[in-house]
Amino acid sequence: MRHFPSATAIAFVLAATGFAAPAFAQDSAPVVEDDSGLTDIIVTAQRREESLQDVPVAVSVLSGDTLGAITSTGSDIRALAGRVPSLNIESSYGRSFPRFYIRGLGNTDFDLNASQPVSLVYDDVVLENPILKGFPIFDLDRVEVLRGPQGTLFGRNTPAGIVKFDTVKPGETGGYAKVSYGRYGTSQVEVAAGAADDNGFSVRLSTLFQHRNDWVDNVATPAKKDLGGYDDIAARLQLQYESGPFTARAVGQVRVYDGSAIIFRANTQLPGSNDLVGLGGAGTEFERDKVYQDGINFQKLNTYNAGLNLEYDFGPVTLYSITSYWNGNFKSRGDIDGGFGAVFLPVSGPGLIPFQAQSQDNVPSLDQFTQEIRIASNNSTGLGYQFGVFYFDEGLDITSFEFGGPTDATPSAIAVQRQDSEAYGIFGSVNYAFDNGLKLQAGARYNHDTRDFVAARPVETRPPFVVSPNTPVPPQAATVKGKLLTWDASATYEASDAVTIYARVARGYRAPSVQGRLTFSRVISTADQEETMSYEAGIKTAFLDDKVRFNLTGYYFDTKDLQLTAVGGTANVASLLNVDAKGHGVEAELQAAPATGLTFSVGGAWNVAKIDDANAFVAGCGSATPCTVLDPQRPGSPGIFSIDGNQLPQSPKWTVNWTAGYEIPVGDGAVYAFTDWYYRSKVQFFLYRSVEFSDDKLLEGGLRVGYKTDRFDVAAFVRNITGDKSVTGGIDFNNLTSYVNEPRIWGAEASVKF
């Protein structure tokens, strides 16, 4: 990490809290440092550099130092969950397939073509497929989380918001190296180095290696440690040429992951309760480092990227061209029932295992191409504008396997999918800044999407009691199309140097979807396009000579034809449906630097995101799951329940995050301490409410203590310091199967800047 002289000690701790711009390797970050107060945060939430306090968008920033603290344990992108208001991230695949939720809007779909209303944007390129969204966190300038529809200026499918990553760009000579080692052999090596010459050429190479030993003991095998390990390798090479008004940057990225899929655990709850229990059932303590399974577990992921960014400054305007190609392949197999044997076999457990369930999902090929051309005015006063066009093309193959036995190599059923998606958009935004502090802005985007889909089950050898009829499924095809003019309008008024108020209204859109997981079902499902109207207003303040910053936002949204997925159930299928939903809430963030070397921050959100549709019904509980559904049953339809009025899944009503940092100058450096915490309230895992498939709360904290100089930083850390054991999701198919949060990890880290 970067060392700040004592005169700017406050700025360092602010960066560590995540409310200042990045430090250490991110020296090029556009910040304005003021020793007398907080650091001004510069964001690109509207595709141009602006102060966070001036943009009419609910946006939060995580900086390089905060990301360094969060990911000291080799964590993946899920570690960002809850670190800013209204953001949740979880996964039933582990490190490879994150699912994002903002203000309650998200998608619990586990299929590999799942559409999400939260978009991940990596260096201005939208990453649409779920296996791309888990690209590792390393050598980043900053992470911005934009809440509410953002479709006017960004990509596609953004009615809930955007998680936006900006990497450190070439341009300077220097770099850093960082090494950490912790519990379970968790190690991380991160190195970034850049060089530049006097002729406008520069280069930056960034690399990351993350490793964890197998640490979960499968008591069904002779080995002591069987599961939970991984090797995750990523690299980024950027070549840049800058000459006068012209800049060209070529980028190549790669990720290679080999490790465990997420570990499913059978019957971690007893019927009628969501309390965790151990392998011995009632009265035994849950042990996260032990399972009892008979299935095969592995996961392999490779992703590759090549891109070219061109920029030409004509004076009044700048022309941008952003070209990107991503390719990937993926294999993942897990023990879906999470246990050993079955009730009809000599051995079964833990708890009730009605039947064995093992599946594998592959992406033999994923290809994504995007092209954007944009022109933006360069003035900061008077009339400003941006206009552009966007093109998206994706080809995706998916193969799903079902195995009759837990260690079978030959599948008893094979289902295949092919999806071709094409989209284009024409967008523009204008703003005018008046001399009295008022700024008006409006934008629009025409969206056009087409998706061609075909699925089949060419292999079926299972007996009739497993799937009926037990015959192959011929190709099922569907084409969906969507188009909509989305827009936003906002007003920002600078009431004084310390107070800015804003209001924004926006119309968001998500393209129609197709789902065809035919491993068990025989039909595909479709969902109509999703449309959201969002209204928000807020106040952004800085006072006490910029030693305190407080931002407050209130919002309301009304979504028509929200795309949701009923997952699991009797047949373990994923079926799309459209429902109406409404939400409202309040988000607040406070940062303060009350004394030299001391900073703290508090963020929180109250989110009510509910289904508002009297015609919304889903099946509840799997074929043999002893699940206690809390929703009313549809008259005359046993096992079918109304979900009208339910809080959306994976959507806590309350989230709170807080940090505190302190440093004391010692010799040529400083001793520092930094702690960060995250709390969320109760969540349900599925569209229906049940006692078992829920978690009452989660509380995770971290602590980092170290000593730093101009070049060196040595620290000890611990994550999940309290050892919180919380269920983060479930499988509704066979039994009360769930998966849990990350374990407590402690270790040490050393870094050097050069």
C-alpha cells in the first residue's frame, strides 16, 4: 500500500475506508487532496470526470485501499457485497458466477444464460454473461456502484443499476508487488508494473495469482481435506500510444480458474427452522469445514479478452471508439443433493436424502463482441452533450449433464442450448449548467434486442420415475424481440458550497429472455421485456471545513413485467415469469475526518422491494423437501402458492456498513489500524417465503493492522473476524440443501512500491 507523509495521513485512512480515491498503485487517480478535510472523490458515473458531490446519481465508490483490505484473503467479487448501500452479491456456483442485486432487484437464476438487471461494466465494456462477471479484482483505479436505471449512457440491461470497474491505465513508469499468506494456505500474489517513454508509448502489465488449499473434510472419504481449494490466475496487458490529441490503447486479458465448485450441504436446517445444525442433526454444532458427500466436485473456467480503445480530442469535442471481444469456456460439477447415498440405499445422510442428484453444466463456447462510438463535448460550463451508438453480439453454447450415480462418468441425460443475441442502441444526453448553480440534464436511448434460442435433450436413459416421459426431447426453438425508448431527466442545484440537492427520474429496460434448461423439463419458457420507472431525490453535503460529508437519497420504483425465475421445485427446473413489483427506500452515507489520523464512515440502506401482482403464483418446495411455506396456497391448486406482497429474494430490508481507521506517525512511517463491517437483515432465497430457505442475519467484519513507509507496507489481517456462519443460498429440489458464507481467514501481507 502507498505511504502518505504525516501531513496527509487523513487522506490515507480515507482511501482505506473506500470513500476516497484510490491510493498505492492507483497514483494516477483523479483526486483533489485537501489536508484540512476529506478528499474530493472524482467519478465517471456519467462518462465524464465529475465530483461525486455534483452528479445527480446515487453512486458509491470503493477505492484501491478498501479493495485491498477486502481481498487480502484471496476473495472474489462477492466480497463487495454490502460494502456500499443496497448492494448484495451471492452465487450458487462460487467464484465463477456472481449474481448482483441493487435495491432488491436481481435474478436468482442459476442457468448459464441468465439475464440480470444489474450490469457489470469493465472499462466501459458491458459483461453480459454470468461467467464473465466474476473476473477477478486487481490493479483497479476504483469501483463505482450506480443505483437506479443507467441505460442512457451504459450498455444494456441496466434497470437496477451498474457495478462499474475502472482499471489503472498505462502512462507512468513504476508499479507495485503485494504478497499475502493466511489460514488454509490462502495466498495471493499481485504484481503490476508500467513503463513509459518520451515518444508517447507506455505499457502496463498486471498479474494476479490466488490460491487456497483444500480445507473442507469430506468425512465419507479417507482423505482429510477434499474440497474448497482453488487456483485463480489472471493477467492484463495494456499497450498505449499517445500523441497530441490522439490516444490508442490495446488491452488483452486472461483468467484461468481451477478449483472447487461451491459446496452444497444437505439438511443444514431441520424442518421448521432455519438454524444451522451439524452432520449429526438435531443438537449438533454446524462445522463449516466438514461435509458428508459421495459426488464429484470440480470447476474450470477460462476467459479471454482483447480490446482496442481509440480517442481523439478535436478541441470542443472528443471522439471515442471502444471495441471489445470476450471469449470463455466453463465446466462445473457438484453434488446437488449435498449428501451421501439415499433412503433406498444401505447408507444415507446427513438427514433425509430422498434420491441422489449430481449434475454438471458446461459452456463449450462463449463469444461476446461489443462496439461503441461516442462523441462528447469537453466544456464544463454551459451546454454539454454526449451522443453515440452501441452494438452487442453474443453466441453462447451450454451443455448440461445429469448422472445416475454420484461418481458416474457417463451421463444419463444430456441437454443442450444455443443462444444468439444481438442488440444495438442509439443514445444521447445533454446538460446545461446555469450561473445560479442549477444544472439540468436529460438523456434518451433507443434499445433494440433480438435473441434466437434453441434447446434439446438428445440423450435420455433415466427410468420413468426420474423423468416422465423418459424419452429424448426434440429441438425447441424461440425468438424474442424487444425495443423501447428509455430516458432520464435530472436537476441538480448547488444551494451553497456545502449543500447540493438533486432529483432524477429514469425509465429502465431489460431485453426479453428465453430459458431452456431441459435436463428435466420438456419445454422452454420466455419472459417479456422488463420496464422500470424510477424516481429519486437526494441531498449531498460537506461541512465543518470539509471534515464531514453526508449524502442522503430517497427513491421509489415501479417495475412492469419484472423478469424472475422460479428455480428448483419438484422437477428442478428454471422457469421464467413476469410479475409487477414496486420498491422504495432510503440510502445514507456519512464520512468524517474529525482529527488528524482518525476517520470513520457509516453507510446504510432501508429497502422495501416487493412483488405487487395478484396473479403471481409459483410452486413451493421440491419433490421431497420438508419445507414450511409461509405463503397462502392458491385455491384448488395444492403446492402452488401466491407470492404477491413478498419481498424479492436475496433482498434484505436493512443493510449497514461501517469503517474506522487510525494511524500514528512512527519513525519514517506510520502504524495504522483499519476495521470494516457489514450487516444485513433477513433474506429469503426463493420467490416464495419459507421458514427453512431463509437466513435471519449476517454480520461480517475485518481488521487490518500494519506499519508502512514510503515504499513498504507490512500488515496482519483477519476477515470474518467473528466467525459468522450464515447461509447465503439454497437448492430447492431434494432436501434442505444450502451453502454458506466464507470462513474466518487470518494472515499477513507485505507490499512494496517501485
